[in-house]
Amino acid sequence: MRNNFKIAYRFIKSNKAQTILIALGIALGVTVQLFLGLLINNLNDNLLNKTIGNTSQITVSSKDKGISNYNDIIANIKDKEDKITNIMGVLDNPAIVKEGDSNKSIIVRGLDLSKENDIYDLSNKISEGEFPQNENEVLIGKGLSEDLNLKVDDELGFSSPSIGEKKVRVTGIVDLKVKGMNDSWVITTLANSQKIFSKEGEVSSIEMKINNDYVFESDEISKSISSYIPSDLDIVNWKEDNESLLDALSGQKTSSITIQVFIIISVTMSIAGVLAISVIQKSKQIGILKAMGIRNRSAAAIFILQGLIFGVVGALSGGILGITLFKIFTVMVKTSDGSPLVPGNMYYGFILMSIIISILAAVLASIIAAKKSLKLDPIDIIRNN
């Protein structure tokens, strides 16, 4: 094997232009494959995060009334579902505010603000003020504050058939990045909401967030939860409400895989073609080696080792170049607000798999060329020079 490696290395050195061409072809293929793969994976994750990353991914709600035993249900889910990272009770109540001569619908959301950051990331979305700490204090959406011309410490009045009119103090303004939420959400503590609407010890829903590694298992997790919560409760997961998003993510993933497969096929065929020519170019040397007693298996191994060397050098070079180009892309390409277009996450499993597949593709291409060397007859080669 050592002699085969030495011969393969000499063959590679004997035609530097051809060596550079093959290694460059593999490197460019891996570069494009990694760049596109990392870009699409980051775009998918970014789209998923913006759509459902900071919202409830599994929601339990009552069909016709509030949930009074929510603490027991939450404790039970925490005990049985280790893929749930955050869970809390939420009390939602519709209300009306005056907007000039007309009325505007809002929703007063009572949340456990000590845990809420894990779902809605409110601490990073407050543009002014702070969390409500006391009774009759609220956060309001940015759009609602603009519509009603409200600032921090201003008074907000709203009404509901169940409570009549109520006045609260605005302690902060939050930009939830979703127009519908910004225009209608009034956020307060769960205890304050329960007191305002006389629903002590009750919530309207239980919201959950799943570990990012298991977010696509939300349907299986919700099915598991439904098996032990009271039968009069409904449970929905983000997949049921976002079928179009799932279709878009699936389409992007399919496109990415298709592109990468064609890149690998192109690289494999190119290497096979060049190595096949190399067999013809080196036929005299192979003939002499066979005449000296080298076996067909060893002759074939020379070209397979060539393919392995090309694959390793080209794949590693392409891997470094692909990652570098992606890093440059994340730094240079920005959105309108100056933030990176994609997060710049490195998927090391994908990177390693791409490099390994490229090396295997190079070896496969070399096997095609190696088979050609098996057909060489040393007597014919030497006779015909």
C-alpha cells in the first residue's frame, strides 16, 4: 500500500496543471455546496424564529370556559415533557378603548412576566419604560401607543361588558415586531389581570415553548400532552396554524438538496473524466509496472489513492473557502435596520457531512477510472509504445 501511495503521489506531481484543475474543481464544488447549504439553513431558521420562535408553540385552551386547575396541569406537563422549555398560564380578555370618535378593540393579556421572556422576549423588545410591577400597570404595543398618542406614565382607559370602565398606568411600550400584536396588545401581570376581570385562580390558556432541537416534533409532543390532560381542553401546535410556512420550509430544503446533489454529480463526473484521461496518459507507466509484476488490484489502487488525495485536499480547501465566504456574507449583507440578513449559525454536522460526501464522490470517480486501468494489457502497451 505504501508503494501504491508513493506512485499515486508521483503521478499527481507529474502533471501539476491537471492536479490543480481537479483539486480546484472539487474545492469550488464544496464551496458552493457549503455556502448555499449554510445560507438556506440559516434563512430557514431565521424565518422559523421570526414566525414562531417568540410565540406559543403549543397552546392548551378551554372549549367553553376558563382553566381553574392550571397549576396542576402545568406541574404535570413539566414532570412528563422534558422537551418543553417554558410553560405558563395566560389570561386573555377583550376590551374596547376610545380612539377619537370610534372604538378600538384591544386584548388585555395577563402573563407570568418572570417567565415570559423565554417566549416573547419582551425584555429585548421594550423600546421605552419597564415591566409593570404593581396593580393597574401595563405594557402596551408600539402601534397602540402611536394610535392613542400614549407615552410612558400616561393613563390608559378601556372598557369591557364584564367590568365596565377601567383605568391603568402605562409603564412601558413594547415593539413585538408583528403589526397585529403591536396594535392591540395590552400586557400586564397574570395576578393583575385576574383581579381586574374578577377571574382569580383562572387562566384562559396555557402556552408552551419547545426546545429548539425538537420544534418540528410539536405535533408528537402535543399528542402526548393530550393523552393526560382533561378531555374538555383543546390543544393546538404551531404546525396546525402554519401549514403555508411548513410548505415554504419544505420547498427551500428540497431546493437546497437538489442543488447540492447536482453539484456532487457534476464534480464526480468531472473528476472521473479527468482521471480517465490520466489513465490513458499514464498507460505506458502502468504497462511497465504490470510487466514488472504489479497486480491489477494494485494498479487500480493507485488511481483510487489519487482520487482520495484529490478529494481530501479539494474538500478541505473548499470547506475553508465556503465557510469564509459565508462569514463574509453575514458581515457584509444587512437588512434595512442594519442587522445581518442571516444569523450566521454554523451547522457543523452539515459541514462535516458535506466534506465527507465530497471525498467519497472523488473516490467513487477514481474507481471509475481505476476500472479502466484493469483493462490495460502490458504487452500491447509496450508493443505499441
